[in-house]
Amino acid sequence: MAVIAVVGHINVETTLRVDGFPVAYTPARYPFFGIQSAVSGVGFNVAAALTTLGSTVRLASIIGRDPTGALVAAALSERGIGSEWVLVAADATAQSVVLFDPEGRRQVNTDLKDMQEMTYPADRFARALSGCSLAVVGNINYARPLLHIARAAGLPLATDVHAIADLDDPYNRDYMAAADILFMSGERLPEPPEAWAGRVMDRYTPEILVIGLGAGGALLATKRDGRVERMPAVRTRDIVSTVGAGDALFAAFLHCYAETGEPATALRKATVFASSKIGAAGGAEGFLDARALDALTVALGHQATGAPSG
Ligand SMILES: Nc1ncnc2c1ncn2[C@@H]1O[C@H](COP(=O)(O)OP(=O)(O)OP(=O)(O)O)[C@@H](O)[C@H]1O
Ligand SMILES: [Mg+2]
């Protein structure tokens, strides 16, 4: 099974169920079992999803020396993700608060503390890459200098720049320029995703581009054959919260693509994996293992694409 290096953000995420957006003022609420805290963040979500699917992951990240950091260490151990490459180097661990409504819409509030000023040692990351077949580099600031370490190691590089609206986005262009497999969200695009995908493929050099389209599924563009196609979303259970849907899609795609080398098949399975994740409140919850993902994908194959399965 593939050994995959992941560098990315970890935080402790508190999810709160609300009645709708905007949130109406009321001095006190008692949402029984509507508040949960768990470890999440792009790096953790992707590492946990890959590990659940059976990939071996080396997760490089930075957490704090505070009690919140101890929660992260416990979660890494519980999820079978090694902590060897996770640095306990900041004063405080990042945290997020996610509000989600009955339709599963979510508002993510992230407090990065001083993570955007932190540095991950390049030599340490270079050692983490040894023996890996893929580098997954998140767009947290301390990962930026690690892009060229991964490239120098000759590894294919996957990244997700999330919600983006400018092809030359100054924060994200280094990531887009370095990517062989590039994911992004369609949420803030200034034009239809097909047109945007064409411009991304002209401007940058990814082999594969995937744009997450929420309930509309995802768009796949491949450099090799110039293909641009939409993959519909699937519904496998009721939606609780869409937080982390993009991370789930990204991780499952990478796992399945490493296995088959077939992007459309991998993306189809990734939409099934994401549909399970959004049936849970937390960003790192609701993941299927490889056997369950295969079984569900086969079962859905007998229905019209995109139809609810009950
Ligand atoms: N409301 C929804 N209904 C059905 N499927 C959904 C919904 N939201 C997300 N999904 C599934 O999850 C996948 C990834 O979600 P989405 O496209 O929103 O990711 P993203 O915008 O890239 O990232 P983010 O997690 O930040 O929203 C979609 O391609 C789809 O398969
Ligand atoms: Mg989205």
C-alpha cells in the first residue's frame, strides 16, 4: 500500500448545531448533543481519511505545547496516525468553531494562533519524504517552503487550495504552480467551472485538476487527454454537516488514484466517500474504510448516477 507524506494544518474543532443562518440572537440555547469537540484541520482530516482507507501516512504538522496539543496527540494515536513528524513547537494549538444548520451548510471560524509565522524544518520534511510515493502539501504557510523540497525529491505533488477566485491569487499561486494533482473549491469561482478549469490548465501544469462543486458534485480535468467532465454528487445518507467534505473528496481521490491510476474511477469513489463524511458533524468523522467504500460504490453502480440510495 502507498506511503504518502502529508503536510498540513491540525486544529481542535468544536462543532455547534444552529437552527439556521443568520443565527438569531437568543441569550442561551441547550442544543443537546449538538456540540462536539474533536481534532480536525486539513492535515489531520486528510491523514485520517487516508489511514482509514489503508494508506500509510506520514503527517508533518505543528501543534502547541498547551493542553489542546495533548488532545491532538491522543487523537493521532487513536486514529493510528504516527506523531513522529508532528512538531510540538507553538505556544498554542490552533482551534476552530464550526456552526452548521439543518441543511448541512457550515460556517467555519478558524483561529490559527501564530501558525502562519511558524517554520517546519526543511531537513526534517526531507527525511519524512524518504520512501514515500506522493507528497500532499496543504496550503498552510509553513508548507510553502516545503513545496520545493517535495519537488526536489522527485515526488508527485498534490495540493488543495480550497475556495479561490483569482488565477494569480498571491497566497495560493506557489501551490498551484507546484501541483501535479490540484484540488480547489468551486464556491467562489468568478465563472462557470468548465471555463475556469480551462484557464487553470493553460496557466499551470497539473496533470489532474478537480474542482469541488458541493451538491453539484465535482469537475475533473485531465491534461493528458484534455478531458473536462462533471462527476455528480451521490447521496448515501442524510446530510449533517458539509464541513470537511472537500478534504474527504481530496483524500479518497488520492488513495484510489494511487491504486488504479484512473482519475474518473477515483473521483467517483471519492464522491461516495465524501457523501458518507457529510453524514457526520466533524471534519474527520464519517469516513468509510476501503471495503465499505468498495461495497457502497458497487451498490450505487446499480442505480441511476446521483440517485439517493435511501
Ligand atoms: N450539499 C451536498 N450534497 C451532496 N454532496 C455534497 C454536498 N456538499 C459536498 N458534497 C460532496 O462532497 C464533495 C466535496 O464537497 P465540496 O465540493 O463542497 O468541497 P470543497 O468546496 O472543495 O471544499 P469544502 O469542504 O471547503 O466545501 C462534493 O464533490 C460532493 O461529492
Ligand atoms: Mg464547498
